[in-house]
Amino acid sequence: MRGILIVVLAAVLLGAGAFGFYRCEGSPPSVETPTSLAVGREPKTASLVVSDEGSGLRDIVVSLQTPAGEKPLAARELPGGWLGGSGVARETIDVPLDAKAIGLADGQVTLRVVARDWSWRTLTGGGRTVVETPVTIDTKPPRVSVENTQTYLQRGGSGLAVYRVSDDSTRDGVMVGDLYFRGHPFPGEADGRRLAFFAIPQDAPADPAIRVVAEDAAGNRAQVGWATHFKERRFPDVKLDLGPQFLENKVTELASARGIDATDRVAAFQRINSAGRAEDEKKIRELTSKSAEEKLWNGAFEQLRNSKVTSQFAEKRSYFVEGQQVSQATHYGFDLATTLTSPVTASNAGRVVFADDLGIYGGCVIVDHGYDLFTLYGHLSRIDVKAGDAVSKGQPIGLSGATGLAGGDHLHFATLLDGVYVDPVEWWDPKWIREKVDALLVTAPASPAVAAEPGGPAAVSAPAPARTR
Ligand SMILES: [Zn+2]
């Protein structure tokens, strides 16, 4: 009898001991926070993930340690008990960080997260984790001043802005409506002078807002406009008849290359000209998303020698089969015809970023000229360069042809800025290059025409903000 009692007692003690050991689990909660945070003028939310694999989370307290004392930000208590824990292994807390509402001055503060679990490890407090994250409070946007005076722009055209930003700027450039064109350091100067080429897309809204923007690490944004003059333009409407031979030969060839069923030639053409074209344009945007941070070109770009223009920039094309309209598209380049399989030359110096087949553009070469400016050569029957090659102005890069979506032998020539097609006519014009580009790229700093106080509207008489580094 006594023996049985001892065995039972031993079993109970052993069980309690095992349970106690289990409930004294040794891993306190873990807290995931960014390594550092920056809070600007606009309120933001920091998402913190707190987890505990053992007994579960008990409570979480988030506060800011500031020179003026501790400011509570968020607190959460999770239901549970010392015997069963809480069963909550993971909790996300969105902590509002609003410098103005909290009453924080610019400077450094510390975000502190204290999380506890239901472990018996420390009988008074449970497993406890404290994580501190440095937070920079910065409500002042970068300073921006624009050096351009009058800038004349047209729909489908290009522009160049020269400006200065203070050192705290982490991202700056030109906004045209909602489109962002990145800025680059001004050549030979390291004092905050920057430049950005930008495009007025052929389908931009009427007289789009154009301004230089600068953002800092805390997300504060300054923007400054200047005197721009916008010229409206209309692009031609062109009707194209697709003959039986084109449908038979070209559409069959292009459909098989894309794995499209070509039983219905017209339906296959529609797919190539819409979804296929969109895929090709996406690839071109990717290929032109990185550019040399220097001007590789020199002087005006060259139109292919002895070529005849057969189609212009931003033509609105309607495609017809037997009198019925079947598709439409915008033509983003110039079609230049010479003789069959004639040499195609680089229109200016640069570096080849692509030299291969590219869907509707057939045999295609894309050249980076630096500062986000690219030229594209399509429908080539032969390619004589490869990606990575440096090319000089006038250097042969291949032979013209009718590969891709082309009805006959010609060169499709296009110009892009930061992935947006622009009219090559300006880039072919020595006077435009001289007056609109080279005149702004002189190294002697000009006095700013417009300057702005942080975040405020453009102020004409404000002094140029100095950049010290
Ligand atoms: Zn074309």
C-alpha cells in the first residue's frame, strides 16, 4: 500500500516538475522592429511584430523616450493565465508616429518596446524583452532651388532642369504630372547641383504641372515650380490597310513566335498588336530603367543618312482589314526608309544595352546615351553589336530590314527618356541641343531664378540655399 502511494506521489511530482520546466520556457518574446526610423512632417505608422513561441504573449507596451520624458504610444494586454498561457504566439501592433500630435521637436528619440510572455521563468514578471530603436524626428523638408529661367516645352517633347538641393535630400528629380524623372549629380560639381532630363508624354494632360521635387529620409517633400511654357500639339491620324499577304506571312510568323494560335489571322493580329505590343513596351521600360550617370552623347543626334520619313512620332494608327477597323495603336517613333538592307548607324555615342529580337520591333538595338536618354533601332535584318558595346556617332550597328511588325524594309527609330517615348525631332536639331541642353550644362553656376523655403510655395526673392558638405 505504502509502495503504491510512493509511486503515485513520485509520478505527481515528476509531472508537476515537467510542467513547471515546460512553463519556465527559456525564450522571451521576440520583437521585430526596423533598425532605425525617421519621422517627418506627415504622420506615419510603424508596424511592430511581437511573437512568443512558448507560453504566449502577455502584454506589450510601446513608448517613446524623449528629452521631455516618456510618451506612451500603444499598449496591449492579451488574455491568459499562469497555468495555460495565452495561446497568442504572434501579434502585430501598428504604432502611430505623429510628431506634431505627440509634441516632438526635431532631434533624436528612442522607440521602446517592452513585451512579456506567461513564462514562469521570472515569477514576478514572465519572460521579458526590451527592444529600443533610434528614431530621428525631422519635420524640415530639403531645400530646393531651380536654376532654369524660361523653359519652352511641347507635347511629346523633352526638357532639362538644373537645380540645387540641400544635403538631406535622398531622392530628387522632376515631376511632370504624376510621372517622376530622376535627378543626377551635375557633371564636375559636388555641391548639391543636380540635373534631370524629363519628358512631356505624348498623352500628358493639358499643360501638366512641372516641378522639381526633393525628398528626405523622413519622407518630407519640397517642390518648386518655375516658368514653363507649354505648347499644345496634335498628332496625325493614319489609316493602315492590312493586305492578305501581310496577314498570311507576317501575322503567321509573329503569332508562332509568341505561341499564339493563328487560325484566325485577324484575331491573331489583334493579340499581337495589343497584348503583344504591351509586353514588348514593358520589356523596353525595364531595359531603359538604368542609365549611365554621365552624358555619353555629343552634339545633335543624327537622322539616318539619306533616309526618307515614312511615319512620324505619336501617329495614331488605325488598322483596317477589308474596310473594317480591327485594331489601333500609337506609333512611338519615326519610320525611316532608305534602300533594302542598308547600314543602320548609331545616332550618337553611347553604350548598347540590348541587341536581340524584341517582339514587334524584330531585330532591335537599344543604346543608352546617359542621363536616362536612349535610342531604339527596330526591324533590323542583321545586328552587328552586342549588349555592353560602346558605340560612336555614325558607327554601323546593323542592317535595315522588315523583321517584327513591319510591312516593308525600313528603320523604326525611337527616342526615350526614363522609359517615356519623346519626339526625336528635337534631339536631331543642333539649335535645340545648343539652346535647350548645352546652354544649361555650362559649369559656371548661374543665379537661381526661383527659390523656395522648405515646403512652401515658390518665392521669387528667396536667397539660394547653400549646400555644405
Ligand atoms: Zn515604326
